[in-house]
Amino acid sequence: MSDVWEILALKYAERNTRSRNDSFIIDDDHASDHDMDYFIWLLRCGDRTILVDTGYEHEEAARRDRPIQQTPSAMLEAMGVSPASIDTVIVTHLHYDHAGGLRNYPNATLHMQPSEMAFATGPCMCHDFIRLPFTGEHVCDAVRALYAGRLVYTQGSGEVASGVEVHLIGGHSRGLQCVRVSTRRGWVVLASDASHYYENFQSGKPFPIVVDVQEMLDGFRTIVDLADSPAHVIPGHDPLVRTLYPPLTAGDDRIVLLHADPLVV
């Protein structure tokens, strides 16, 4: 029987200057505003913690002119979780907003797909458009972890801990993986960028940053199949997540509880 975990979604940044054109390749309305939230996810089971992605911090925020409200590492510190105490980080993929804080977790073993490292260091990065969501120093941080003996590869699907699995999806990035977590309400799938918004997977609308459209579309089905129901799928950037799930602290929706039942179905 799998262990049962808590899942906390921590929102550290937002972009409110986007339109639906930035979120969907196929859509009748490309002009309307379409906000985006940026999350990391903390898994807890007893005294064990696993971090899913690291977000990005001040240097990257300034470089890309994408301000953050509070650094992910500072949010963890405020919860009493020292970044130095984190021993496991699942890296869903190496885009800047998911792997921009790897160096803040010096004692953590990283869990990645080998296809993501090969992609981020391979000939595809010669193309400016494909390279755009990556930052070289973040990729180098992953390589440094590899050479320090702190990186574990999972090929395809595998278990990181009892009740925590990773599954290769691809599509958005070559080695993108989702995270399947056993919770008190069943198996929850953290889609990360396998589906940025609920609307992506619910309506079959690909996100514009895509390496393989078929993989992305197939991935929409996979994340639903892996979850106990479509309501157990958590998209990677949808502000609706903070409306659907209860907050850790009343009146503050920056941290919400994904292992709890949704407030609205």
C-alpha cells in the first residue's frame, strides 16, 4: 500500500499582461486577457518532504523582466522548511520557471528524465526559439548536480518514494514529466506543463510553447488516465487552482492544499 502524502501548491509569481493567444494554439478568442500563476509544489508525509520544481528567483526575474512576489526559497523558509533540509527535488523539466532555483538546494538529489538533460544540452538548443525558455546556468546547475552524484534519472515511469511517481509526458519539452501522488483523496497528478491550464487538457488545446504537438495531445489523455478522475489533475499555471482548493492559512491563497477536496467541483 502506498504512503499517503499532502500536497501544497505555493504561488510565487504571476503574469497578468498575457492574452489567450499566449495560452492556446487553437482558440476562437485570442485577444482576451489570460493570467498565469507560477507555482512550486511541496509534498509532505510525516517528517519527509519532497519538492517538485524550484521556480526562479530575483536574478532571473530581472533578466526576463518577470517579477516575483516572493522567492520560492523564502516561501519555504517562512513555512519552517529550510532549503538546505530538502533532500529530494523532482525536476519536471529544465525551463527557467521550473529549474531556476536548483542551486538553492545543495543537499538535494534531483530526479529527472534523461531525455530532458539530452534535450537541454543537445543540438536543438542551437535554435533561439527552442532555447528561449531555458537558461544556461540552470542547465549547468543540473549538470553540476550530476557530477556531484546528486542526480537520478528515471527513464519513462518510476517511483521516487512510496506514493510518489514520475511519468514521462514530453510535448512541451522533450523530457517533461508529471508527478503522480497518493493522497487522502486518491491519486492526484501534478501535470506541471503537461497542461498549463485546465482548458488545455479539458478542451484539447495545445499550449504554444511545444516541441511535439502529438506528444502534448497524447499527454492530455495520459495525465487524466493516471489520476483518479479529471478533478484529480492539477495544471501547472492556472490561477483557478487557488479558487478550487482551500488555503493553508485563512485569507491567504498563495499556498493551497491540493490533497484536500476541491471547494468547487
